[in-house]
Amino acid sequence: MLMASLPLWAAEPRELDWPALIPEGAPIIPPQLTPLHDLSQISDALSAEAAPAARQQAPNAPVVKALDGQAVKIPGYIVPLEVSDEGRTTEFLLVPYYGACIHVPPPPSNQIVHIFSEMGVRIEDLYQPYWIEGTLQVKASSSELADAGYQMEAEKIYAYELK
């Protein structure tokens, strides 16, 4: 009985959290978040949206080479790179917090996964976090928004829900 269920168990992706993408002993760079609590500063925040993109915190951050080729699932927020005519993003960056790469300096490259997906995600649904499942590659990539230390071809994309 155990042998018959082994292939199903072995096919389950490893659940990762974002710290798992940082090698042991590597510096942990906290996000440069600037929360807006004073609404009198809203014009400053809107002006920042039109300003040139902020520089990435660590574009060549060290990665965990042992993760290469592993089937994983990781939660995060989607930052679109490509959008289809149907309004779906099929190439995007997965990041650990909302607004990364758009409203604040992009996180270190070891906290960004460059995702490719045939089905993609509707642009209207990008405010919520998602689980992305697939085979993780330790492979750097660069886009106009940020450098990523990892890549993945998404096999499954579904809404992240607290248990």
C-alpha cells in the first residue's frame, strides 16, 4: 500500500517561503518600504510614481544553488512584465510583498522569481497574492524593472488563502 502511494507523495512540490531563497550566512536585506500614513503627503507619493524607477537593493544577491531543478510552490505577488491582448500577464516577476518593483525599490535578486506562464493571470487580479507551482531554476534574468536570481515555468497558479 505504501509503495502504491509513493509516486503521488513524491510528486508534491516543496513549499518554500522567501527566506528559503537566501543562502545561509548571506546578509538579509530588509525591504525599503515607505508606508504613507499622512494623507497630506499623497501628492508626494503620486509624484514618485512618475519618477524614474528606484535602484534595486542588491541586483546580484547570492542564491541557493541546491534549489535548482526542484519542484516547488511559493506564495507571492505578481509584477507584470508582458501583457497579452486578452489582458493576461504571461511573463511576470513574483515578489514577496505587494508593490515591490513598482512603488518601492525592488527587493534583492534572490527575492525575485521570473515566471513564465502559458495561461497567465488576469491583470485585474494582481492585487492579491498567489501560489505559483513549478520547477525552480537558479538562473539569473534581467528586466527593465529588476534583476531576478531565479526563474520558473509556472505549472499551476492559484490564489493564496490563509489556512
